[in-house]
Amino acid sequence: MRLVKNLMKAAAVVALIASAASTANAATIAVVGGSNDDAFWNLIKKGIDDATPAVVANGGSVNYLRLQNYDNFAPDVVQLIRTAISQKVDGLVIPNWVPEAEDPAIKDAIAAGIKVILMNAGGADKARELGAINYVGSDEYVAGQAGGTYFASHGKKHVLCVNTLPGANNTEARCKGVTDGMVAGGGAAEQLPLPSTSFGDPTAVAEAIKATLLKDTTIDGVITISAGDADAAATGIQQSGITTVSLGSFDMNAAGLARIKGGTQTFAIDQQPYLQSYLAVSLLASAIDFGTSLPTYPVLTGPGIVDAANIEATLAGVEKGAR
């Protein structure tokens, strides 16, 4: 009996040591993301939610730090990075939207021993520059080129890229790509920069697009930097009364996909946000817990064009909340 008790005690001590070691290596991860009102970032949240159980199963945790709004965009993002540093997390997933504001804070996070993956915005070159372990997302410039090329190949000559977050690294790259894609296809494009307060304000966006179309009737294509803005753009185009304008968008939502199916929106550029967060959180937790690394650098999740040709397959993913 004494031998059994001693063995049980020894086993308990071994289990306690193993548990402590496991907890010591467990990943505590912070993810910085966009506003609750932003449908795109709700897809990001689903990816985080689906990746979290594996992190928790290994003793870790995931904390999603979301912007309240975009009124004070760059300073608020930096504050969230500082919050993650103060929480002494092991890993940080962060979009590099505004490099001049975010870079110092991200470098401070890395200097504090936090492993960083850039997600959604920034790209591979910026990830290498900062010392992040990878970039997961779309190459925004390439995605923009794909949009511009699509417009040009379908006969459009003058495209308007509506930017409700001017100055942000990813949105500027998108619009530049659109312009270069159009120019390469023999057309032209220009950016319509709107105040960041207009993001999420459908009336302001619709009115601005309507006014621009009525002022310059040579515009035959409009592309927005988000799915929500595309909803407003559809209204603005309709209110202008001009029927020759094709609508495209970066990203997509149920309303936009319904327009594509119904023929009132031409296409959407899909960067698969669900995969961005799911893969970023999973890869970061694995690197922290197990010391793994991925030879693929960057991990690209787009771009892909969704139009009338593949709308039905895309809608099947929407029904499950991942697209």
C-alpha cells in the first residue's frame, strides 16, 4: 500500500511538472482588428474563433483587441499595440495599416520578446523589415492590379477608386494597383479620397460618388475599398441615373454577392479574410508552443475574382459564415 501511495505521489509530481512546463510554453496571443461595425472584420473574428480552441487546448489564450471606430485611426491602432505589450503576450497578430505610426510600436513589441505576424496589411517586405515571422494576407497592390485588369479587359476606360481610409498603407496600395492595371489595359483611373469618418457612413459615401459621377460622366467604373462601401456605391450609382457604370469592390458581403448574382455589381476581389486570421493565429501559436516555422513566406490568401462565373460556389461559403 505504501509503495502504491508513493507511486501515486510521484506520478502527481510528474504531472504537476509537466503541466507547469506546458503552461510555461503556452501561447498567449493578442490580435488587433477593425471595428465591430465592419462586416469584413467579423469574418476575421470567425477565423480567430475557429483557431482559438486549438490554442486553448494547449494551455494558451487569444485576446481580440478591436478598434471602436476609425475616427482616430492610426493613434488608436498604436494604442492597441501598446496594450498588447503591457499585457505581456507571447504573440501579436497585427495589420500594418499605417507603417509610419505603427512601426515603432511593432518594433517595441518584438524587442520585448513578442513574436509578431503581420496580417491583412503590410506585406512580406514590411514583415521582413520589422522582424515579424511571416505575413498572412493578400498583396494589396497585386489585388488592385487584378481589379484594374478586370475592368480594362471588360471594356472600361475610366475607373474611380473610392478610398474611405486615405493614407492607410493597404488602401493606397489597392487604388494604385487599380490605376496601374487600368493603364496597362489602355484605360485610366483616379482615386476619390474621402474623410475616414465617412467609412461606415453610407449616406456620405453614396452622396460623394453620386456627385463625382454627375460631375465627370466619362467615369464608367467604380471600385470601393470595402464591401460596405460598395453597398453605398450601388446607391450612389443608382441615384446618379447613369446606367453605364460598372461596380467592383475589394472584399464582399451578402448584399454585394446578391448584386453580382443579380447583375447590378460586376465583381468583387476576394482576399479570404477568414483564412487570414485562422492561419495567422494557428501559425503563431504553433511557433510559440512548438518552435515550428513555415518555409512559405508570405502566406497569400488572395486575390481571387468573384463574378457571375463563380458566384454560386461562393454563396455556399457565405451560408457558413466564412465568406
